[in-house]
Amino acid sequence: DGSEVPEGVLAYDFGGNCPRSVPLANGDARIGGDNGRLNVEGLLEVYNNGQWRIVCDDSFGQNEIRVVCNEVFGVRNGSFRSRSAGRTDFGLDDLACNGNERRLFDCPNRGWQSHNCGASETVFVTCRP
């Protein structure tokens, strides 16, 4: 159905109508987790050096939502919630986006894999058109 994402490819698919893919690059974000699908709602992860890492909720807010929803789906509306994903492999913490960055990875932050987060501080995002 076009929703399976081959290894090394990030698919952009809002509502299942417009799948397209680009080669995976360091700093790319995805929403939906490691189930091979990209969703408008789900676990937020960022890719770097061959690994997907989760994002911590410290300082996470509307500017970060605008950036990641625009990056992944081309929309600037959404919301987030924090809960446990059963993981602590955080890649980004203390994000300080101004809302106009092209990618979440470009926002000021604590540094890749530098964090003070527990499992319950994992960011889950919902993007809306």
C-alpha cells in the first residue's frame, strides 16, 4: 500500500494520499516509531549516525511542534504529550526552536545524546493540517 518504508529511506505520507521518499540523512525526523510506517501521530524520533533516537520533553513546546510537523508533513499545526516509550535512548533534549528552523535537528539543544531525561519524558507528536 506504499506505507512500508525501506531501510535507509524516509517516507512523507500525510493521510496516505501522497507518499514520496527521499534518502535518509542525519538529522531527519519521523513520527510513528519503528513499525516501518510514518504516521501523523506517534513517537517522535530523530536519525543520526545510523540510529533513530527519541526526543525528551524538557523545553519542548509549540515552536518545536511547528518545526517538526513542517519538516515531516509540511504542516505547522499540532500538539504533543509526554509518556514512556519504554526506552531511554534520547538523542535530543532541551530544544529551543524559534519555530522557523527547517529541521528539528537544527534547533539549539543540549547536544546529540546529551540529556537528563527519564523514560516518562518521551515526546509523542500529533500533526494536523
